[in-house]
Amino acid sequence: MVLQRCLSIFLQALGSDVTKENYQYQLNRFLAWNKLKNYDDLLKADEKSIQRNLEDYLIYLKDKYSPNYIPSIIAPVELFYTMNEINLNSKRLHKLFPTKTKKGGYGSYTRDHIQTMLDNTNKKRTKALILFLASSGCRVGVIPELKLKHVTNIENCKQVLCYADSKEEYVTFMSPEASKAFDDYLEERIQDHEKLKRESPAFRKSYLLGSLPAETMETGTVRNALIITLKDVVKTKTGTRFNIPTVHGLRKFFNVSLKSRYDCNLSLCEKLMGHSTTIPLDNHYGTFSPESIFAEYKKAIPELSISQEWKLNEELKQSKQEIDITKDKLIEELKSNKKELDDFKARFDSMEKLLLQINS
């Protein structure tokens, strides 16, 4: 199907497929409100009439939606007109925006919350999803683009390449616990006769036959899968928002777990979060290797492990590594001290011989 040019120009101004989908959705709502079926019809009036119509739409929205949500509804419509050379009085339009209210949804899940979510499902895909998001800190928008070639093994963890081949590309990791759940999910797909390839989606849509071509899981499906597991997780609601975001609460858990450690390296933690502007100079000078980022990630694995068993195992492993490091340091110090002692003894013997010669 050939797109109308006005719509095609509009979509060309957008980046990812997810953004295009969201922006077109809001534009379609505006089209429906105008009782039109053709995008070209939105451009037929003069600029003054278009401005007035858009202001009326905004006033209509103010009675129906949160003040914080309205700018994101209007932005796609503004962009549509801008890309089609319609001059809007954006300053006047924005003056009509309602005053924003204090946002909810700043909380994060706790380990107990996430364990409850895991206990509330028997589906391997859902378990793998929860642990993937909690241990990697990925935004849910990563999932539709994530393929198996972007997930590789590194020690007992997995390395994840997010937003591959885009300017937002960054590397994060999955904990041993999450890696095991992901492998179990892939094994289930193999048992269902799916032939896994490098281009296969990391998380696929539900299927009746595993041998059918795999389609990637969409963000809405991820959200729905998580909602089912939240029946025993107590959340409070303020206005239209819960204190913990349904999906983003897992990313917040990751962020808190990383940065609550006394020895965390903030620059490396920000790299693991995929943040590119928090520490601006790091974008140019902080070209950290995946190895150094993984070394930082490994320190947080006990905190990112949800099951008490996995957490204790990781803590014991780290304690053993610290003991081994301390032991090696002590051995090196003893060797160094012995060498110094041998050197001192040799100098003493030499001086003793010299004194004997002088006395004789």
C-alpha cells in the first residue's frame, strides 16, 4: 500500500519503529476526532483555521486526560503540520497546556516484589522476561528489536547489545540467574520445534506451532504478561498512576541495585543504564571497554539476584574471590618481605666480615 505523501513525510522525521507507531497512533486519534478518513484532508483548511481547530482539540483533551499526558498527544499533530509546511503558532498553543501535576510512578520494585511476580507464573517466557528486565535494566523498547545474535555468553552471564547499529547502542548484561531462565526459555522453544537462528527474536510472540516463523514480542504484550504476575504485589494509586510503574519499575530496581553499593563507579553504572547525557564528557572521553563495564556489573550481581539461593551463591562466590585475592596479596607481601630480609641479612654478613677484617 502506497502511503499518502503527507503521512510519508511525517514518518520520515521519526526514528525508531516504536516512535513511528506511537506518533501515527496519536495522529489517527486527531483524524478520528475531526471525523476524517484522509490525512490530506487535515491540510485543506487555511493556517488560521488549522490553528483554531488544533486549539479546540487541545481544549477537548484537557477534560479527558492527565495534564502531564496532553503534550505527548499534541506533539505528533504539531510535527505532522510542521513537516507539511503549515506554520502554527506553537507558543500560543503551548500556553493553553494545563499546568502539569506532580507525577507518580517514581517507585521501584523490591526483591520481594519481583520474587512474588516470579511465583505468580509458570510460563518460562514470562519468568525469563522479568529476570531479563530486572537484571539488565533494559527499557521495554529494546525487546521488539532484540535478536538472538545480540545476546552472547560471557562467563556465567550473558552480554546484551541494545539498540544495535543505532546511535543509542550500548552494552549491558544478564545475571547468572536471568541467563539460566533465558536458556530454559530457549530450550522450550527448541522442544516446540523452533529452529533458532541468529536473526530469531530473543523473545517471540505466543504461538500454536513453534515451527511457524517467529514474530518478535511487542511492548504491549510484555506489559500484559507482567500485569498478570502483579496480582499479589501491593501498589498504591495516585490519580491515574501507580506508585511503581508496571514495566519501568524493573529498570528502577536495576538502577537502585547498581548505585546503592558504596564502591559503585557512577560513570560505568550510567553506561550500563544506557544513559548518554548524564555525564556529558563521558560521551567523548569515556570510551570504556565491555570488559571494564562487565567488571563493574559483576560487583552488583548479588544485589541483582532475586532468588535467595542465587543471591547467597553469588555472595559466597564473591567472598571466595575476595579471600583468594587477599591470600594472593599476602603471599606476595610475604615473598617481598622475605626478599628484603634476605637482602638485609646479606648486607649484615658483608658488614660483619668487613668489621672482622678491620679489627684483625
